[in-house]
Amino acid sequence: MAVRTRRLLLALLVAVLVSGLFTLWIGSRLIHAHAANAQGLQYYAASHALDAGEVLTSSDVKQTPWPSSIPLTGAFTRQQDVVGRAVLFPVAAGQPLLDSQLAAAGSGAGLSTKIPTGMRAVSVKSDQVVGVAGFLFPGTHVDVLVTYTLPTSTMPVTSTVLQDAEILTAGEKMEPDPQGKPATVDVVTLLVSPDDAERVVLANAQGHVHLVLRNGRDNAQPTPSPIQLTSLGTPAATEAPKPKAAPRPQAPVAAPVPAKYNVQVINGDKSSTESFQ
């Protein structure tokens, strides 16, 4: 009986010991996991506000803590993966950098990084009137019209050569004014296909190009016919003064016959009448 009791006590002691070790191990794991969550991840973020087109250097980025429970897809944990790449969109100070915000490594800098594969950028001359009074901003959409004269006619014609083209830059700006203020620019750069680039260049060489602003959500592309000067209406015709009729020749008027004068002459006992004119 004593031996059996000792065995039960020994088994109970072993069970308590195993349970204690297991509890200690679980507690240790939980402490390490909590510490890891508290420390979080270290992503590279912008050390100051970045403009589109800037090429990142080591002074432009810094590490910033981020909760490991909500990781960011496309974020960077190594500085060498960020430095040397161009920024495609403005980035606020302290914002973690994402792969979608940067140009591909080795693709260069500036405007070329914003041109999608298979597309082209072409510049068009603008002014205050053609530029819709300064409201041509990067990201807005326009139609391109050209006014030219046909070789077989002296009458000008206006035709639509391109529709729904996106403006990449207005002057030297690749981003619109945050407050939407108008700005007069001399040149705008359009994002077009290779075929449309040829149309714009030909139109620019043949006549005067006009940019017509349109709603960015309006993607309809009607097929308007070229318009001629006569389509604007015919001015009211004015009657030319009628020439005066030449006076009719008049027949000569005969001179009036002088009246005759009768004089009675008495000579003695004789009397006679003489007529004079």
C-alpha cells in the first residue's frame, strides 16, 4: 500500500513538473511575440515632401516604425531598393514609400518615367486663348483641333484630329496646382499613342492648333465633320445701287417765228399795207 502511494505521488509530481515547464514555455513565446509586435516593422519613408520626378538619394529617405500586424504591400525594408529610383507621384513627408509610387530601377528620371509602355509624349504650343484661359492642368483631358487651308481652296477649314488626350505637363509642371489656380503656359505635353503623335505633329505643321478642354469622365469620341467658313452662315446681302439711266436725247426745239408787223402807208390819196418781221 505504501509503495502504491509513493508511485501516485511521484506521478503527480512529474505531471506538475511537466505542466509547469509547458506553461513557462508558452509564456516565453507569448512574451517574445508581444515584444515583436511592440517593436513592429521598419519601413523606408520619405524624410521630406517629395515631388514627382525626383530621383531618391539616401538623404531623401528614412526608416519609420510600422505595426507588424498590418504590413504594407510593396513597402521597402532595405535602403538600396529605394535609392536611385524616381518618384512618380508626390509623396508627403513621413509617408512610407511603395513600389507603385516609384519608377522602375534604371528607367531614368523626369517625364519619361510617367509615360506608360507603348505610349508617347508630344508637346503642343499653347497661349492664353488656346490654353482655355490657363485651366490646362496636368491630368486634364483635351481635344486637339487644327485650322488649315486646303491646297484646292482658299477657304479655311477646322477639323478635330485627336480626342480625349491626357495632359502630362503644363509648361514645366507635372502636377496640378493644389488650389486649382489657373496658370498661363506656353507649351503643354500630351500623352498619346504613336499614331496619334503623328496626327498631332502633322496638324501642328499644317495649321494653327487649338486645345479644347473636356470633362475627364467623358470618354465619348464622336466623329464630327470638318467645318468650313460657309458653315458659320452667309452674311446678309446688300443691294448695290442701281445705275442711273442715261438721259434720253431730246429733239431740237424750233426757234419761234417772229411775229409779223403790218404798217399802213398813206401816200396822197393812195393807201397801202406793208408787212415786216
